[in-house]
Amino acid sequence: MSSWVSGALDKVKYAFDLYFNKSQECHFLRTSPDIFIDGVFPYLLIDDLLALRKTCKGMYFLTHEPIIWKRYLRRLQVPLTQLRPTFRFSESSSNYEIEFLVTRACALDRSWRQNFPKMEQYRVLTTQYKIIDLKMLPGGKFLVASAKDRSNFRFYVLVYALDIVDGSRLIARLPTFFKVYDLQAKYMDYRSRPGIMISYTRRRFKYGAPIDINISDFSHRTPIDQAHPLLYEACCVHMDLENIERVIWPNMHPWLDRNRYLGVARSLPQPFCDVMREESPVEIHSPSLFLFRDVPFFGCAIGNHGIRITQLEDKGTLSATLQFQDYPGFDRAPHRIRAWRFLPSQDGIMVFRSISLTPGKPEVHVVEFYNVPASTGLHTVDAIYGYQCRDAMPLDSEIVIADPVDPWKKMAEDHPDPHPREECPPTLWAFASLDQPKGSAYWCFRPERMHEWDPDSPMLYKCTDIDDHPRLHLNRSGHSERALPGSERTLLYEFKKGLTDAHPIIKMRRFFWPEDRYVKRYPTKDVCYPVREEASEDNVTHFAFRDIRGSDYYAGLVNKEGGLAAITWDETSGRVALASEDADNIYILDLAPVCEPHHRLAYRWWTSLIDPGTFETCHPSTLYH
């Protein structure tokens, strides 16, 4: 089969001439297609265009023209999927993705804001390995998984490409020699090459493995009382996306032209490049990848008292360790780091710490903000400002802070300009699981002007909760809850806590905080023509938590296979990835109605029109029902 991209313009123009000409019985189709594309469609809402698509096959084909959807994408003012840096917006190779990006963003935003979101799609990726951890790239295009065989002999980091022509598939695999966990992945440049930066943590025995103990048999989520000392290692690798684009190119058919596909794959260099490795005899946890002044950095918590930040580009230029002073009023009391997050708007970090006053009693929780030092070495730092949670709660589980993408950042020059709803950095939500009673505690951190009278003053994150009391969500069924927070969309799942890490999952909930509840807002001054029908005020939800319909059914499928082993979520695409304990599969769930490109009817029509071998079958007589 010839390429459906190369040489497409002449054949598609010929197809348009067949559909839209003076001899058509339908007067609507006697009009030139250019009039529709340039003179009519730009004034239609997306809902109107989709309604017009249903009139006849000619309009069905015409309304899939990529230039129409590229115009919509430039004007879209909903949370949009972050485009990968190698996405060529102005080239024909990306045409099959444009409409998909627009319709998914609109459908997800509408479903999330309504009172009854639901799971729309379900797919299965076979892995042949037990999945340990999962991480979805922003946009849901790539999925990173930590896997091992059932005998604990082989360990890998797997990278899957989703929503590509000829089906989602595994594109790269990295041997790691030990079980890895705490996966982090982001789009980052390394040595001027765009790609995916992946970080992971692994551990091993410091003086060799004992005969009767295998460290990979132990859970990485539970502290272990081990007589043999352990050595923790944080690693970062970079995967060049320019090479990956060659194997996921639309005209690469791994099944129809296998020899050509394998030849291209074998001619490419190794997909992964080692960037950083750091060892520590103290536990490494809470890893994070971020950009500090447009330079890639990696950070992690070292034990209970320090955070280490390392520059990945030109390693060693800035490698600082931060140790924190005791919170005022709690001198010499045991402090431990629970979670932290880099704040790009103020070049600082936000840290959650717990303070133990009496063994066995609920701890005191504080939130502090620090500046990032500009020099290498060990720094003992004081907080710029902080908050103490007035309620002492038994938050024994992990505290998770949202790690949203920068809504103003363009990953490439030809990408459309973003249109966020607010002219401020994204909101940060932090969630923690409650044990007694069962439920969740959550905090909201909104950016505010340092000086309200100065519109150009920098933005600082501040706690918006009244009197520093966290908000609580109590579970009526007595089940535990865990959150995967985002800036605008947060996914919670309810599970039965047991003795093993593979918990039976009950269902999922969406968390959406109504915008009118924010004390201060910074609406954008960028006025765009509307491209979709806005929901009426009567349909706007006032409930932050809502069950996701259909999630209990898919939870039952996972529970039949031993319970939930790993889960990840991307808020911009509405995509969830699950893995069970006993099955070697990854389940992909979508909160928006999507399907893979080669399963779309429009794609099959497009290829049949462009391919000379099958072009004769597309006669104008087939346009009408």
C-alpha cells in the first residue's frame, strides 16, 4: 500500500472534484468545497459542524479537512493536551491528530463539568510482564511502565506509544537490572535534543545480596525492617523523540510492511541516553522532574530532613542539598518530609512536613515555601513563609501534590498559542488519605499578587483555606481513598485497604472545584471567538465530588485479576492506565469518546481515496444513503 501522506494532495483534490461539481443532483454539492472550508465553516461552532457532517457522505468527508480543525485549535479556550515537542503542527504528517485533539478536549471538558462523567472507552495492552509502576506523559500520547518477569530475573522500563496509526504498541525497552519504582516522565530537551526525560528509583543490598532474601520481593511502598543495609539509587535517562517519530510516522506500517519497519528501527541509535545516577545510603523518595529557568532539573527527598536538587544539563553546574530549619514553635521536635513540589512562578519549592510531638499521637502538619539556592553545596535554609494545619490528623499515607504543566509554554515554535482561562500560574491541589475516619483531606494553593496594587508584581502561591484548616471528604462506605491530583481535574479512587499492596478497587470519582468558589480570580484578557456551545448556568455543577459512571465495572475486571497494582492519570487527556496484580496487561480507560486512528471510518475512507489501488471503488454514487 502506498503512503497515505505522500502525494495525497492531488488525489484528495481529485476526490473533491468528484464530490462537489456542477453535475451533482444535490444543489448543496454543486458549490465549490473552498467556499465551505474558507467561507462557511470558520463561522460554525464545533457542534454545528458535527451536525452538518451527518447530512451526507460528501459532507462527512469534507468536514474532516485538517485545516478546519487547525483553525479551531488556534481558538480553543479549554484545557488542551500538551503537544509533544516533535509534533509538527504545520506539516501533513500530523493531520490525523488535529481533529482528535480538538474533539477530545471539548468532550472531556464538557463531561468533567457536568454532574455525571463516565468512562467512554476501554483498551488492553499486553505486556508479558508484571507491571510495578505506571506514568503517563502529559497529553496521554506516551505511557511509561516499570515491569519485571514473574521470576524476578529481568526488570525493564517500557515505553508505549498510544493513539498512533496501526495501533498502540511498545516502542522502547530499557533493562534496569533491579526493580524500579517512583517513575517520573516529562517532555524535556537534553543537549538541544527534544525528548522524554524519565527518572526512576531502585534499591539493592549495599554489600551484596544475602542467599535467602530477594529485595525485589519486598514492596517499595512499605518500610521494611532489614538487617542488611540498602543502597538507594536515583537514575535519569533521556529518550530522543526525533528518532521515535520515525517509527510512529503515519506511513510506517509495522504489519503491512514489516521489513521496511524493522529496517528503519534497526538503523536508529539506542533510544535511551544515561543522564544522571546518584546513590544514597538513606531512602530516596518523592522524586520530581522540573524546569528551573528553562534548564532541566531533578529533585528528590533524601530521608526525612533534606531535598537534593541536581541540574541535568551540564551535570554538576548546580547540585544543591537543602536542609530545613525546625518550624517555629517546634524546636528539636522530629520533623519529616512528606511531599514537595517546585514552583516555577516564584523559583521556589513548597514542602509538606509532619512534626511528631508524642509517639503514637496524630502529627502536626506544616506547609512551607523556600527559595532555591543559586550555588552548589549544602544549604540550611529558612522558610520564606508557611502555614500550620490547625487540625492534627493521622495522615499516615502519602501526601500528593499536583504537578501540572505550564499552560503558557509552547513546546515548539509552530504550535498554536495557548489560551488559558486565567492569567496566572495553575492552581495546586494537595491530597492526603485519612485513616480515621476514612476519606481524604485536601488543600488548595492559589497564586496571588505579592502586591495587589501592582498588576506587574510577581505571583506567590498562598493557602486559600480558611484558618489553615484543610477541607475534608469523608467516605460513607468506610473505604480508603487515594487521589491523583491535577490543576483543574483530579481523579480519586476508592479501595479496600488490606495487608497487601494490591488493593481491591471499588470505583473512581472526579474532583472538580467550581470556579466561582475561588476567592480571587485572574480572568484572561485574551478574547477569542467561541468555537463550541457553552454549558448553560443551570447545568453547571456545584458538587466537587462525583462518581464516574462505568468505573465500577472496570474496577471489577481488575479485582478479578488480583487487585490494583499500579495506576496513573493524565488530566489534560482524561486518560487512565491501570495494571492488576496477577495479569500481564495494562488497561487504558478514557473519559472522552476516542478511538485509535486506524479504526476511524474517516481514516479508512481517506486511505481508500489516496491509494490508487482502491481509489476506483470510491465513486460519487456511494455518497448517498
